[in-house]
Amino acid sequence: MNTQEVADKLVQYCREGKNVDAINELYDENIVSKEPEGAPRALVTGKANVLAKTHGWLEMVEEIHSGKISDPLVTGNHFTVTMEMDVTYKEHGRMPMNEIAVFEVKNGKIVGEQFFYSMG
């Protein structure tokens, strides 16, 4: 898959709520995932650890009220999307969240992801 195809497939999975399927199919075994400084698990490497991070986040969630992901903007081996979520966390209550995610693709797999958002 080229970068556009990977981007389109990731967006499709996210819109269907199939984030774990996206990781399983589209992520490279040596993925590097970065969150903003100060975030829990700000740097995670390896597909198994990214899956564990995703499952850990899902376990903290009480309810997802809404979620939206933009169409991807692709250039070369990179693409970006915006994400908006309205989530109630078990320990922190309801929080809206807006972020920009940037992905790097090599050989048809996502090898890097970085998320930009403000920590409240």
C-alpha cells in the first residue's frame, strides 16, 4: 500500500471504532509512538507496546460520547489527521479532546506516529 492507501484505511478503521484492527493491520512491528511531553507513556516503541497502550486507554474510558477524524492530508511518506473526541473517563470525568496526529509510512506500514494536543 502507498501512503494514501494506508492513510485512507486508518481513517476508515478509526471511523468504525476499530483502532485495534488498524494497529494490527497497518502498524510496523517497530512502530514509534509519541505523545506530548508529560503525558503517560509519552514514548512507546513496538507494536505490542502500542497495542498495550491502546488497551490501557480503553480501560480508563467509561463512555465515548462522540469521535470524529478528518480526511487525511498526505505528502510523501507522511500524513496527518485531526481528531476530536468527547470522552468520559472513569477517574477524571467527561473531557473533550482535540488533537493533530502525524504518521510516517514506509514499505506500506506505519512506522511512526506523533500526537499533538494540550494537556489539561
